[in-house]
Amino acid sequence: MIKEMLAYLYKLWYSLFRKFFIKEGGNMSKINYKMEELANDILVKNDAFKLPVDLISIANNNDIDVYKQKLPDGISGAIRYNKDINRFQILLEKDESLTRQRFTLAHELAHFFLEREKLLMQEEVHFDTKFRRYHNDEENEADYLAGALLMDKKMLSILYRINSSISVLAKTFNVSESSMTVRLMILGLIK
Ligand SMILES: [Zn+2]
């Protein structure tokens, strides 16, 4: 009897603990349906439902030029609207790992799709640093959309059922294992 009571109390405590600490601490396990829908839309409109997703062709389809070059210390990527030639330009740090460059490209594309008008108005360059310590909504949304573009919810959910190995999935989607882990957590496929 006491044992059962204790088990019950433990369960109760654990569920409260999860509710207040684990859920609260993690925006990780939350699916942003608006962003998922937008990512899906972008992939459909750009005929990009092939793995790994071809970000360069999405950029080209939208008249965005992508350059890989040496950027100032600590900068991973940048996006700007160049008024003189009427085109958007994305810069990527050429010495970072290819999966990192790919995520940065997805992040800059996300800025384009989310804030095109704002970028058009302001002529300044938007820089993204290597260790993003920011906690602002625009950057978090750009990161979310980047993950959703690279690892489409439906495609990933189907492939996860076939093979749940993070390293295999990361290779299939051409992303880093840490990006894959975060995405699987967001989608609630792993805890
Ligand atoms: Zn950014």
C-alpha cells in the first residue's frame, strides 16, 4: 500500500516536474505550424522536394546570388539587397564546414522569405555571427524556417520511420547531426 502510494506520488511529482520545467525550458519540442506551412510552400513553389534540398536552386529561382568567400572573423553569413543591381545577395563563410554553410544559407534564405520587404527598404547588410547568442524572435524564426526547409516535416517523418539513425538521416538531408537532432526534437520524434 505504502509502496503504491509512493509510486503514485512519484508519478505525480514527475509529471508536474515535466510540466513546469522540461516543457517550459524547451521551445524545442514545439512545432510552429505557421513556419512548417511556409517551408512546405517554398519547397512546392520552387520544385524542391528532392533530397538533399537544393538551396542554391531555390536562391537562383528567387533571383538571389550566393557567394562563398572569406568573411570577417566571427561572421558566418550575410544577406543584403543590392539596389545598384536590383538583386539580393547572400554571402557565406567559405572556411566553415559544408553542412554549416548549408544551414547558414537556409537561415539567410529564411530571412529573405520572412522579411523581404524590410530588407528591400533598408540597404544595410544583415550579418549572422558564428555563435548566435541572440534571443530575438526574428533570428529564432529564421533558424526555425531554415531547419524546416532543410528537413521537411513530412519527408523526415516518413524517413525516420524507415531508419531512425541520426547519422544516416543527417547524411540523407545533408545537414549536421546536431541540426538533425534539434529538428527531430522539435518534431517530437525524439525526446
Ligand atoms: Zn539572421
